[in-house]
Amino acid sequence: MVNPSSVNPLNQPSANVDFSDPSRYQADQYENPYYLHNTDHPGLVLVSDRLTTASEFHFWRRSIRMALNVRNKLEFIDGTIAKPSLNHHDYGAWSRCNDMIATWLLNSVS
């Protein structure tokens, strides 16, 4: 089984990106990384093949990264989107997305 802390640095991003300017995302809500579509839910299985052995990791990693990228959520696991402070107006949205992504990752491993 994969060590979640080595695969999923959700709580330790390396950069700070500010998505608070609403004019940047008026044209397309899907461009906003905090946007969750009504089909995004905690039981969602992103990839058809669960990670069961270390030998499958590279295939699984590629599949997960592609699935997160099409949902505009890859920046949460590559460290581009930093965890906002508790009093920042984006904290609630970040927390919901972070938790959703964590459940998706947990659903994809055995």
C-alpha cells in the first residue's frame, strides 16, 4: 500500500496562488480550482483500476493525475495551491476541495 504522506502533499503546498479575484473566473466557472461540480462527491471513483501493489503505482499515478487535471484539481496535490489561513475568505472552499480530493484518493487504493 502507498504511504499517503509521500503521494499526497495536500497539506504542505510549496507555492501560494491567489484565486480570490472573481473577474478571473467569470467566463468559465470550471477554471476556478475551488469549483465542485454537482457530480463531484466523496464516493466518486476517479480511476477504474485501484492501486493494490507497488508495481502498479506509475500507471495509477498517471491515471489519477489525469483525472484530477480534467477536474482542475491537480494543483491541490502538486503544491501549487497553498492552504489559506483559517481566517482567509477562501479557507472554506479550499478545505472542502482538499477533503473531497483526499476521499477520491482513498477510494482509488486498496
